[in-house]
Amino acid sequence: MRRGFFLTFEGLDGSGKTTQLRLLAEALEQQGLPILVTRQPGDTALGERIRALLLDAKTTGVAPMTEMALMFADRAQSIQQIISPALEAGKIVLCDRFTDSTEAYQGGGRELGSDAVLALHRVLCGNLQPDLTILLLPPLEISLARTRSRSSNAQTDAADRFERERRTFHEKVFAKYREIAAREATRVVAIKGDLPIEEIQERIVQVVAAHGIDRRASMS
Ligand code: TMP
């Protein structure tokens, strides 16, 4: 039986979601709450190999369906090996990306559509839904500029396979995220605008507190 709290972070590359996830994890940990931080794709032994394959700019000619299948292969493994056991143990699971990413990137960016993603999610992931999703949605220009400057500063690894995509790809991902936020208005909290890190962090802390996540985790 599920007893913990499943919290996912979503957004485009360069949206600031990984930074915000880390800040929230630190804050929850300081309160002595049991947390588990994970990411997709990756984190299991199999998942890290899938991640390396998918992100490597040298991986070429990947069919969109193959890409979607690999994202779900990673996720099914992660649910079985990491997420479900942690939730069953009463932990707060903070997951950097989940199925909304597949819907935005493969469903939107690669134009496979939402229906295929949601159907696969039901079959391969037992339709596991986050209790809460924080979607960071600064203006597209901001995310693109951050990703560009990150890649040009990198000593070794330049932009990955997704970051190298054309602007139109990212526009489609952005549009699909907005669509998801409108459809899933109770689960997804979208934080829009070009806001300072501290202000976003404050808002996230408020949203999380409003969901009683601290009480839920400590009750279990
Ligand atoms: P990350 O750098 O935020 O960890 O994400 C890795 C990349 O993988 C990012 O560009 C988004 C992409 N991605 C998908 O295209 N579909 C998915 O389902 C997931 C989880 C990630």
C-alpha cells in the first residue's frame, strides 16, 4: 500500500527545475523528513545506460517511437526498483522528470501525441500518478538562453541530443507543458515568469506545505 508522497519536477532544459528540486530536498531534509531524490531517465543501473544512450549527441537516427519506448523502459524499471519501494516505506519521493516529460518531449516535441503516451503510462507504469507536480515554466527564451550558455561553458560535454534540437522542437515541448498544466490543474502547479531563484523557492515551499506533505510523511 502507498503511504509516502510522490512529488515530481517538470520543465524545459534550463527551466531551473533541478536547482529547485535540490533546494527543496535540502529544506525537507533539514526538517528531518524521510526523502528520496531520483531522476529520469536514469538512477537505476539499467536507467543510467538508457540515459547515456538517449542523451549522447552521437546517438543518431533514433525513431521517435523508439525514443518513447526507451523513456518508458527506464521509467518502468525505476518505479519497480526505486519509486514504489520508497513510497511504500513512507518516503517523500522527489523525482526530476516523470511521464509529463514524455508527454511534452515525445508527445509534443516529436509529435507522437498525448494519447500514445498516456496509454503506455497505464500499461507500463500502472498509471502511477504524482501527488503533486511542480512545473517550472519561465519564458521559452530564458530556458533556451540558459541551456546555450551552459553548453558553451561546459569543458567537455557540450549540448546533449535534446538540447541540440531546433527551436521549433522546444516550442512544441513548451506548448505541450502548458496544455498538461491546463488539463491537470489539480495535480500540476505551474510557476511561470522570469522570477528570482529565491522567489520560486519560496513559492514551492508554500505549495508543498499546503499539500501537507510534511504531515503525510511523518504520519507513516
Ligand atoms: P534532464 O537533463 O533534465 O535530466 O533530462 C534529460 C533530457 O531527456 C531532457 O532533455 C528531456 C529528455 N526527456 C525526454 O525527452 N523524455 C522523457 O520522458 C524524459 C524523462 C526526459
